[in-house]
Amino acid sequence: QVQLVESGGGLVQPGGSLRLSCAASGFTFSTYSMSWYRQAPGKERELVARITSAGDSTNYADSVKGRFTISRDNAKNTAYLQMNSLKPEDTAVYYCNSRGAFRSYWGQGTQVTVSS
């Protein structure tokens, strides 16, 4: 059974940091690229960051460049999103996504709220 379980969301003040984790099971994690998406109320889901299966290449949305870092640990079947200098506009539900040659999986999402 494929599972992607996000954790680490919560309420944080502007300028603060959070680290999201995505624990994967049920598929060969090391052969899938991993991404983080987010969806704010009333908006479409958008790509935040992506990392290749080997972890040797990453790309980011312009809105998070220099503040967010995506990483992965293939030995632990886990992907991460380190979020620094958080802004109120980063408030959203954050989703983990895995993409292979033929399949793609989604997590259930974790809420991130940036507010004073």
C-alpha cells in the first residue's frame, strides 16, 4: 500500500521557520522524483519545489527561492522541505508528491499558517 505522510506543519510567526517531512512507503522511493506543492484557500495548487530521484538537482518556485530548501534521504524514504523567513503569503496546505515513470502519488497535506 502506497503512503505519503506529511508532518511538521503548524502555526508560525512571520520570519519564522518550519521543516516539513514526507515519509514514503509502498514504492521504490529512490526511483521517484519528489515535490512539494501548496494550495491556499481560493487558489490553485502550485509547485513549490522539486528534487530528482538521486537528489542531485532541485528547482523552486520564484516566490520561495532563497528561503526554502528541498532535500531527501533515500535511506530513510523521506523528503523534506525546510522553510525559512516565512511570510503570511506562505500560508497554505502543503502536499508531498512522488512521480515515477508511470505513476504519481500524493500525500494528504499538512497545514502551514504564518501569522502573528
